[in-house]
Amino acid sequence: KVVAASFVFTASLWVFPAFYALAHGSHHEMVKHKLLAGVSVLIGTFPMFIISDKGDSPRPAPIGPPVGGGHRVLPWSVAKNADWGIVMLVGGGLAIGSQMQETGLADVMAEQFVSSTGINDIWVLTFVTTMLTIFVTEITSNTATTSIMVPVVIAISKSVRDDPNAAVAPAIGVALGASCAFMLPIATPPNYIVKETGHVDFCQMASAGFIVNVICSGLIWLILRVTVPLVWGV
């Protein structure tokens, strides 16, 4: 019951600002000062660390007083076994992406990219950034790649075309491309499993993966070229 109540409370904190904005407008003062998603999670989960689990009743012991009972719904012995490395990886990637936008670093990188490459077409940019993402994610995590690439790609798109929807195609290309890495065993767990079978050596995987990466770049670009204009009119 405590877990269910905590989940409902946290979800309410997440969605309430959106419904409030629909009713009163996105420029309302209450909407501007909404809680961050991370703060909502901390508020929602904190009670589980302090409320005792009534279902964890004391059990009779062969000798001495009963044992058990009094444990929290979410004791630290459970929380500390969570994969905090993944949490730090995802959070760090999102923080880097956010700060690149806040500090203006993404805009500077976008200006340098456009001036050095001379790209002035949104679809050329989509193909280039998609292929670049596919090869970068061979040695970095998907989350870190997208968190860093997407803010830069959005800034570049604004430089190439003054259209709010111009960044849709390259941003989606980055998101899809981050999941397409076929050259290196370290890129994805499936790649590592294939390598460990012993039937595919490193050079074979790299050469075949390079071809598949290029094919995926073309397929992603083709799908975006057909669907994005239909939906967003880019």
C-alpha cells in the first residue's frame, strides 16, 4: 500500500503541472515554478525510507525473543544494491546536455560546425549527424551520446534553417542512430555475445558492422525523409 501510494503521489506531482497549464495557460505563475522531476521523485520515495512495513511481523526464534519486524518499506540495504552506475550515467549525460544548452556551448559548437562544413541543407545535416552518431556510439553509451549530440544538433538546425520544426529530423536521426552500433563488441551486449561465440573474429565484425552501419544510416535517413514532411511539414 505504501509503495502504491508513493507511486500515485509521485506520478501526480509529475502530471499535475501539465494539466494545470492546460487549464490556466503555460505562462501562469504556478506553472513557471513547478517542481523538477527529480525533486518529485525524492519527495515521493522519502516516506518509504521512514515508514515501517506492517507486513514484516516478528517471527518466533528457537531461542530468545522474536526476530524480524520493524523494517522500513525500502530499507537502505535494498536501496544500496541498486545499479547506481546506470543512474549516474544517465543523470550525468542529461546534466551535460542541459548545461551545453544553458551555457551556450551548443550554439558555439553549432556555429563552428556550420562554418567549417558549409552544410546549409537540413536533410544533408540529418544524414551526416545520423551517421556520425552511429559511429560515435560504438565507443560510448547510447544515453551519453544522445544527451550530448541532441542539444548540438538542435542548435545546428536553427543555424541551417529558421524553422521551429527544422530540428525534428536530425534529432530523431540522432536518437535512432544511437541504437545502431554493429562494429565493436563493446558497442552493445548483443555484439559482445556474438563475439564470444568464437565464430566471428574482431576484423570480421568490424568490416561487416561498418557496412551495416552505413546501410542503417541510409535507411534512417530515407524513413525520416518520407515521414517527417508528412507529420511536421519540414
